Amino acid sequence: MSNSLLPLFFLKFGQKDNLESLQSGKLYMKNFNYFINLEEETGIRGQGDRDETEFSLKIESFTLRKIETDEVFLSGTAERTKLFSKEDGTKPVFCMAYFTLSDLEIVNQTDDYVESVVKFSEEMKVTFGESVLLISAGDFINHVETTLQAKGIEIGHGKANYVDFSTTLTDRISSHFNQEVTRFFWKDTFFNYQKEYRIVLPDIDVEIDLGDMSSFMNIVPVDHLLSGRIVYRLRYQ
């Protein structure tokens, strides 16, 4: 993987009091069922995702066969088939936007460093709240992993893998049928503007105390980001 694709920092948008709670260590998570139901309730694609944890297949035809004899005892056609696990819907998930070097635009350069601002798509701007929590990506992930492993909790984390859900990919099929943790990270290309990085946990309480994280997080008004008043400084080695 190119270094330009490694997350430098995360952004979590929302109301200031909620972000202050997160900064103090209260990691509140909703489960996948919440996001599935949200789109179904609002009818608005992008507010939630009804395809979370589900696996859709476009199928031209199907047959049911006896394993011992390979005898076909049922066949037919189906335009689309959905597979899902009720247990997967109860898994807590925490989502953030991630940014890499390729998302930065240089605004100042010296012999010692460069200063950059974040480039946002118009689609992403629509999702902004009043405030944003700036998070050092490496520090946050290391802290979460260390804290939860001490509690005996294993996590899955990574960038969302955006693919065209109208096509069938063998990797996606394999992850669902083999119950791999990667099955929680597939998203349709419709959502790629969200640049989502997620943390997925087993069936546990949806609020976890991680301890104070203010040393690698900071809350600012969203308009400070959009106006270019906050720059990301990278020093040369």
C-alpha cells in the first residue's frame, strides 16, 4: 500500500457535546441494524444503508441438488437474492471519515515543511454537523486496540471497501460465506464520498469507556475547516 493512502487523521462530525463525550473516552456505538432501519424509515439513500451486513447476488438461474447424487430437484430464475445474518446486524460499529496525503492541497511550502488544507467533496459537505473532532489516526487506533485488548475484546477496523453492488465479486462472496471480518467493510460505490473508516466490535455494550483521549483529539467549528483556517503541517525528514 502506498504511504499516500495510509490515513493521517480522522474526522468525526457532530454536535459539540457529543464530540466532547467521545474526546473524554466515551465511545458510543450504534449497531448495523440501526443504519439498516434508518434508510428504510427515511427513504433517503445516504441516511443509513439498508444493505449493511447483507449480501446481494444478481442471479440468472439456480438449481438445488442432492449432494450424494448431484440430482437436481429444484431449479428456477431469480433477479436478485439477498443473504443476511441476524447476528451480524447486532454488531456495534463506529464510523469516521479518513484522510490521506492525497486528500490534502498544499497552500504553503518552505525549506522545512509544507502546509496543506483538506479537500472536501460537495457530497461530503452535506453531511457535516456544527463541529468536527480532529483525530490523530495512528494514536487513536493504537489506543483503542490496546485498551480493548486489555479488556479481552478483539476489534476489526479498516477503511470501507467500496465496490459496485450490482456486480458479483468472488472476494465479497468468500468473506460472507466464510464469516470473515472483512464482510463488515463492503460498501456500495454510491457511498465512496463518505471516505469511511470503521471499527467493528463483537456483541457487547454499545458504550465503552476508553479513558481520556484529549491528547490526540481536538474539537473545532466546521467552518474553520472549510475556510482554510486550519492547516496540516508536514515537516521534512
